[in-house]
Amino acid sequence: MKILMICQFYYPENFVITKIAEKIASFGHDVTVLTGKPNYGYGYILPEYKDVSHEVINNVKVERVNLKPREQTRKSIIKNYLSFWKASKKWVRKTKEKFDIVYSMSLSPVTILAAGNVYKKKHKVPHVVHCVDLWPESVLVTHAVKKKSLTYKLLYKWSRSLYKKADEVLIGSPSFETYFNDVLKLPSIPKVFIPQPSLVEESDLEPYQYEKDTFNILYCGNLGTIQQIPMIVDAMKAFKGTNVKFHVIGMGPLSQTLEKGIKDNHLEDNLKYYGPIPAYKASAYFKSADALYVSLKDEGYVGKTIPNKLVMSMAFKKPILAMLNGDGKDILKAADGAVYSEQNASSLTEAIKTISSMSKEDLSRLGNNNYQYYKNNLTVETVSRKIEQELLNKIS
């Protein structure tokens, strides 16, 4: 197959689309990725990429269009979204390359899908959408807009029209099907459950050396509203002067909130924030952690999804400290590898006490259970093979 993959984000930005594209290329397919110039998490276009429009990375041809860099302000984020929407459509209108199929990974924003729809219409090829972030539901959960607002109504109409043009939707969580059927009113679009693979997996790096005789809980991922980051600060107040340490890797809208919470509550000894660390290097911290924390705000349909950090955590044979419900909790229940917290700080405190007092044998059992489930269902190889098959089915 000759595949055009479209996603606003790609290496060196840390998103699973990179792993999927490289794996499918390794299966013998001709893969071209249409993406933007890397800026997510940096606030500016990386200097070394300002003049790069074409490159080949691990046998994947990468086409980069100009876009406005994403900064912290809402106005900047909107400009970032719209600039890729405009530039990616321009690229597909101008390109003379012929592809057998288009695969778009639908992260935020949903406007990523527009270019794929344009190419589909122009060349009469199928467009398969991999939906791993629901729109316009995502803007409700983050409280970016209110449901009764004109902005939400416009986003709903736009999102529905973009999804509607797809030939098939690969849904990242089973509950997405209900959202497509009942909220977006698109029951006739074929839907197949294919989760995201892990963003971080094993590497040849030596395990990170935490302090001796400490119990180390690690969170690695986005620091946003739906991850309930401030709750970590509140829960860890109970562990001052103990051997329980909580480590946070990542960045996002609540990075500064976390830093301030640590400083204001004098938690520097028990709650450590490292900022963003490249996915490959972050694996060293996973290897030696005693438990991994996975959280997702239980609100709306987004709160019922399978967060990528859950898949990532299961890949490391570690027990999971979980504050989530919906599809993610269903997976953990099936795997039997977690200690659970309700959606409040006091419950999280008790869950931390429970997991930090477990025997090494019990912790190992939970971790092994998670790994077996991951190995059978969620590896990059497994997920990419499923995607490959769906694309082949569409062009056959």
C-alpha cells in the first residue's frame, strides 16, 4: 500500500503516530506523513526545523507544512490549529503524489481531519480516521467552552461534518461508539475498536536510581485539567517525612500550578517534578519505579476513555495506582493489576498508603498481570497490524 498519514504532530514531538507510521512502514508499505513543523510543548518552532519541509525518518517520508507555534494562550492555540488546517489542505490540493488510502490520526484538534477529506474527494480514495480524542467533547471537559454557547454549537457542527466524511472510524475506546451514535448522530459510519499503543516502551537504558529505601510512584504524561494534577499535591501532604516519593514527568497547562503547589506546601522532599523528558529517556524512570500513577477526570465521554498513559504503564510490568473509570478501569479490572482511588485527594492518600505498604510479591503479581494483558492486546506491533488490516480491507 501507498499510504498518506495525516497528523498535526510528529517526531520529535512525543505522539504515538510516529511509532505507528514507522511500524507500518516496516511491514513493507510506502508511508508518507503530512504534519506540521515541531512546536508542541516548546512554544516555538524548533530552530533546526524552520527550513525543513521534507525528510525521511526510519523509512517514513515526512512532509512538514508551516504553522503558527502553539504557546500558552488560548488565542495562540486557536491560531496553531487553524494554521495547520489551512496549510495541510493546501498541501493535499497541490501534491501530485497518488496514494491508495488516507489514514488520519484524530488527536486534538479535530480539524486535522480536513486535509484527509480533501484528498479523498480529489482522488476518490478511502479515508480512515483513527479517533483517539473526541470532539467537540474535549473542549467541554477542559472547560474551554460551555455547552450552551454558540462556540460549542459551531464546533459540534464542524466536528460532525469532518467525521461524517470518513469511510471508517477506528475508535480508541469502546465508549466512543456511543458518542458517535448518540451525540454526533453518526450511527451509519463503520467503527472498529483499535486502541493507541504505548508511547513509551522498554529501552536499553539503565534504570534510574531513585533514593535508597524509598517507595517511588511515577506519573509521566500531560499535565492538564483532566489529569487532576493538583490532587497529587493535596494527597502527598500526608507523606511529608516518610519514605514515599511521588515523581512527575511531563508538561502542560498545569505545569506551573504543580511547581507552585510543591513550593507552597514544602513538598520538595516527597513530590519531585522533572519537567518534560524525551520518551526514550523517560523509560529509565519507569523501569525502577515501584508503582505508576494513571489518572483521568471522570467527566463526560472523555472521562470514560482509555488514556495512553495507561497502555504505557502496563508495558513496564508495574502495579498501577489508578484514579479513573470507564473503559480504562475495565481494562485494569480485566488485567487485575491495580489499586484504585476515587476522584478525591483523601481517597488518593489512602490508595497511596495501600500500595506503598504491599509486599514485593503482591506488587510483582500486579505488575506481571498488567504486562500479560498489554503483551496480548496493546503492543505497537499488535495495534499497527490491526490498523494495517483495516486499511487493506478498505482498498480491496
